[in-house]
Amino acid sequence: MGFPLLSFIIFTPAAGAAALMFLRGDYAVRWTALCVTVLDLALCIAMLASFDTTSHAMQFTETRPWVPALGITYALGIDGISVLFVFLTALLGWICVLASWVAIDRKIKEFMVSLLVMQALMLGVFCALDLFLFYVFWEAMLIPMYLIIGVWGGDGRVYAALKFFLYTLAGSLLFLIGVIVLYFHGGKTFDILALTAQDLPFRVQSWLFFAFLIAFAVKVPMVPVHTWLPDAHVQAPTAGSIILAGVLLKMGAYGFLRFSLSMLPAASLYYSPLMLALSALAIVYGGLLALAQDDLKKLVAYSSISHMGFVTLGIFALNLRGLEGGILQMFNHGVTTGALFLFVGLIYERTHTRSIADYGGLMKLAPVYTAFLALFTLSSMALPGTNSFVGELLVLSGGFAANLAAGTAAVLGALLGAAYLLGMYGKVALGPPSVGVRFKGRDVNAREMAAILPLAVFVLWIGLYPKPFLNIIDVSVQHLLAQVHGRGSGQ
């Protein structure tokens, strides 16, 4: 029908942020932000309902001239690889507003504006089909995220925000250099689809692969450029941690899918053993670090490094099971780890401590809270019947097919995950009552349940019936693999 659906999805939060600037009163600001994010989610549901799962082509495309002299266009579109992450961003958006309802008690208008601008920019990253436009969205995200951590974070917020900014800025500068090289070697165009069709010399692909590797590895994050993540998570407010874990980390993996594999197929094939080794290192190292944590938020943060290692392992296994598992696990990680950070925030509001040693016996004090915490903990462990089991099983299957050592390391990482997650839950929910902390307040309320329930639904839905989600990504993944192996093996 020619309706610019993706533009509406991207700019609805931005328009909402602009509207908030003219509102007075915290009540009006909170409810307006919530309504805007719910509207954005409704648009994304309409997008999913209209999505054609039988085609690998870009859908809902929009193209308008922007800077014609340089070949820059305002081009949007989504395929089976990006559509789930557009939906995930909108899903977590309104949950972040609910999670900040009480937790953010100063400069509420400014916080909600930052949150909505951040959502608009993240949506733009997943929809952009022009490389310059993609870079604008990618780079601009630094500003609201820096503010969310640096203004509304904990006592060490300034250090954490600056570290996050410097790490990601360094990676972005390398990405910018890669964009310029692609522009000149790809026919002086920023069109992502046109650049994907180019057969670049292997030497150029290799150079670009490592430039992109550093840029995307910082976002994932991969070892050894992961050290900004625990600081950022610990200091960020709950909504900031949900965004970081749920969406921001996915952008590094999305970059590998959209640029490294699509545009640099020969280099991706050649350097896949290196990427499998780095992924295995992240899985095991992240699991060991999580096992050593007493801070509940740090434990979940380090578990993200391990879980994202499964994602990159699946991507660079370069087979159907691994790649589908990696993409599905990106979505699953956003749901499950986003929920775990939500639960950390909920318990912190009541106890004002994140030390696991201070908790104990919460099952008696907050049975609903601990019941849902058990569900998300089991999901993070990839228990059969939960969403992460499906994705992790596919990744392990693809990983073993690609490299026995990497698959073995992934199994070890899964065992470490069971150890630190069960240990955490046992101390928090089932241990003896703590004398150091007094649980203040009641069990989860209706607002908190509204944030929890949608995430719980996806944990069980994907775990018990993953077919609709796999159908969305299957055709696009098969097309991507055909490109990688067909064009990459010929060079």
C-alpha cells in the first residue's frame, strides 16, 4: 500500500521524545512514554503479521534521496534476519518504561526522552539499508546510552559511562574507516544490497574483516574487549541494563551477519576457525568469571559474555543449524537476560544491595518473585522446555559439525552456566534467611507483573513451539549461507 511502516516504527519513539519536552508533571511524562512505546510495539506486531516468511528479499522497503551527490539515500527494509530484532527492541522498550516507573525518581522527563531516543536509534540500526544511514544510527546510540549510565547510574557511573563511550567509539572509528573503504571499492555507493553483491578482492575482504571484527567485537562483547560491560551493567539503572543486554549487545552480532558474512564471504570462511576459537574462549571465560561473582548484577553481566559466545559460535559455524541457532539465541538472550536484569532491579529496589551473600530465604518473603526468577534462571541454563534450549541445541549441533574443539568448549560453558545459575538461585531463594538484609515491601505488584509476563510467555512459547520463529528466519538464513559458500569458496 506504500505505507512507510518502518519509518513510523523508527520515528514514533522520536516523536514521543519531542512531545515529552512540552509536558509538565512526572505522572504525565511516565504515562506518555508508556503509551508511545506500547504504540510502537503495536506497529511492530502489525509488521510481523504482514511479514512474508517465504521470501528472503527485503520487505517494507523505503527509499528516498538524501545526499544524491555522494550516493547517500534514506533506505529502509527488513528481512528474516532483522525482523525479530526490530520486534525485540519494541518489546523491551515499554518494559524499560515500566521498570523505571519508581526506580527513576529524578530528572524523569530527561530520562524518558533519552530512553525513547535510544529506542528510535536502535530500531534504525536494524532497518537501515544504506551504510551511511546505518552508521549514523549506530554512532548516535552512544549519546543517549552514555547519558542513561552517566546521569542515572550508580556511584561509579561517570567512570563506567566514559569507559563504555571510549570502547565503543574506538570500535566505531574502525567501522567508519571500513565504510569509507567499502564505498570506494564497492562502486562509490552506500547501498547495502549493492555492496553485498560486490565481489571484493580477498586482500580487501581480509582488511575489512578485521576492521569490522574489532568494531563488532566491542559491541558483542567478545574477549578481550569485554571489560567495559560489567562496569556499564553494574552502574546502569535497570532500564539501561535491559537495553544493554537485550538489544545493544545484539548489534555486534547483527553486524557480523549483515556485513561480515554478506559482504566479505571469502574472508568469513577463511577466518571462521579464528572466530570459533574466540567464541569458545568467551563461552568458557565468561562462565568462569560469572562463577566467581558475589554481586548479582555482575554475575548476570558476565553470563552475557558467555551466552553471546554461543551466538558468535553459531554464526561462524557457517552451517544452517548453527546460524539459525545463533540468530534465535540472540532473540532468546534478549528475552531471558533482559528479564534477569529486571529481576535484579526489582530486588535491589527492595533491599538496596546486590550482594548474593545478603540474600536468602526469598521464597518465603516473595514467592511470586522467586517462582518467575526460577523460570528465567532455568531458561538461562537452557533447560528443555525453555526458549534457550532450542537455540543452544542448534548452536551446539552446528558447532560440533564445524569444529569438535569449539563444540566441546561450548558444552563446558553450558555446564559452568548450570553451576553458577543454580548456585545463585539456591542462595537467593532457597538459602537460610539473611540477617544482613531486611526485605522491604511486598511481592511483585501489578505493574511489575505487566513487565514480567510477556517475557515469561516468550520463554515458554519458543521453548515449546519454536516453529513460527524458525520459519521467520529460515529462508533468509538459507539465502545468506548460499551467498557465503557460493561466492566465498570461489575466491
